Amino acid sequence: MPQLALIRHGQSAWNRQNRFTGWVDVDLTDEGEAQARQSGALLAAAGFKPDRAFTSVLTRAIRTMNFSLEGLDRVWIPVEKTWRLNERHYGALAGLDKDETRAKHGDAQVKIWRRSFDTPPPPLAEDDPQHPAKDERYRNVPAALLPNSESLKMTLERVEPAWEGMIAPRLAAGENVIIAAHGNSLRALIKFLFEVSDQDIIDIEVPTGNPLLIDLSDDELKPVSARYLDPERARTLPPLP
């Protein structure tokens, strides 16, 4: 029975500052580094031994993976990076203070932008310095695939090919897989794996630096059990499909 570990990166500088981040490449705080190290220790204590790792191309996720693999004594396993596991693109909200944005637009509107399934935030201008087209790490990604804003639905549409083409084949071959990514790219993956409805996904949140360990069926790669390894920082999980 293959195992899948999902880790949302440790606390970032903009998590601490309560700012929308998205594709902006913000690093971990000292607390975030500690959370990432603790993730590895928790997985090691659970007896998890990954054979392959996947992460986004954003520093906070990459460093979380590095610290986690150190704690697992598995720094030697293959690590594949893909933009498809990046955080949801927050469009023109990126960099804004969340409380100030609520004060300006109202709690209800901000909750829709943050938590709804199919409503993206206002788009980022094409000439904005933060647009992905201006970042060399995406130079080989077709321009039509680079977002200027994303809903969770749009995030799932880019995450699912990574699952189908890169991750699921490894699990189907009997490998254990670890993924270090972001709150919304992991919410998208959880929605897909647990068959969460468009409405119920609004209430699913992934805590930073707390591994979610999932046992998958051998045949269909469906979750048969799932648990957060730090119960004091766990969040509600959807029912098994």
C-alpha cells in the first residue's frame, strides 16, 4: 500500500505579515524553518520512507522539502520540481495585507476570493514586474499557461496533470511519495483525491508545516486512511471517498 505525505511549506515571511503571497517568491521565517524540520521528524517517527519527492519551484516549498528530507535522512532521493505545484496565483492581491483588503472590499468578498472554488481575484496587469512571464524560472512554460490570477478550480486544472503524469505513476509503481507545496495547490490535490464537493472545499484549510500522511489503495490510489502527524495543529479532514 503506497503512502503519500503532503506538507504545506513552513511559515513564510508574508504568512507572518498576513499578506497575500501566491507566486511571489517569499522565503521561510525562522519559525518556518523549524516547522519544516519538525515535519521531517514527525514523518520519521511515523516510519515513513519516501522514495521520491515533488515540490513547486518556489523557495519556501523547496526549502521545506530540503529540511524535511534531512529529518528523514533521505536527502539522496530524487526531487522533481514543477511550476504546476505552485501556490494559487493571487493576481492583483499579491503583496496586499489581508486585513486591509477586508476593510476595503468587505469580509464576504475577500472570503470568496480566498476560499471559493471558481472565483479568481482581480488579475495582475500583464506589465506588472511580478507577472510570471517576467520570471526566468517559467521561461520554458508556454505563455498561454502562465496565470495572472487563479481560482482554486484553475489551480486544480494545472495541478491535476502533475498528479496524472508525474506523481500517480510513481505511487502506482509502489513508491512512497512526499510533496512539499502550498495551501491552495494542496487543497486542490485534496479536493481531487478525497472527491470533495465545490462547496465543502471552502472549509478545508491545510496548516503550515504539519505533514498529512495518506495511505492509498494499491489499485485506484484512493485514500484509505489519512492523518495529520501533529494532532495539536491538525485541521479538519474531508471524509474518505
